[in-house]
Amino acid sequence: MAMFRSATVAAAATAVVLGGGIVAAATAAGGSDSLQGPDVAITDASLQRAGEAALAETGGGRVTDTEVRDEESFYEVEVTMPDGRQLDVQLDESFAVVRNSPDGEKSDAGG
């Protein structure tokens, strides 16, 4: 029973808060795209690295959503800025920034 409780607490802590003030508000079964499966949130150490890269790119803000294997990149991190704007930061597998755009704005790649 203690092992189960520890695993549950660890999983909850990872999903809720990681170092540097990065908050994971994403859920594994979040939204979905019509041609793709359900959105899958970034987890574990990858969440912290992706969040740090996105916040460095935007110069601050708060991580409010994440996705692995987004249609535009390997990782997508949504950052909400203090003024309420939302930015999508696209990252490759090495956590390098591929693109930074206002939330909802899609690239011209692929049609």
C-alpha cells in the first residue's frame, strides 16, 4: 500500500509542479486534432526541459499546456504571458526552438 501511495504522490507531483515555477496544466487526454489522436502532454524530465526552453524563448510567462508530437514539431509548449497573450513555442527533439507564434496560428508547412 505504501508503494502505491508513493507512486501516486510522485506522479501527482510531477504532473502538477516542476522546478523553476513550471506548472503543467496539461492533461494526457486533453484536446484532439481531427486527423490525429488525442493530445499527449509532455511528462517527466522532458516537461521541465521543454518548459525552460519555452520560457527562455518568450522571456517569461507561465507554462499552461504542453503536447508531444504536435502536428508542427516534436514538442509544443503553450506559454501564457502576464498580459494574457498565449504563445505556442515549437521545439525539436533536442529542445531547440523551431518556431514561436501566437496560440492558434499555424505554420504554412503542410498546406
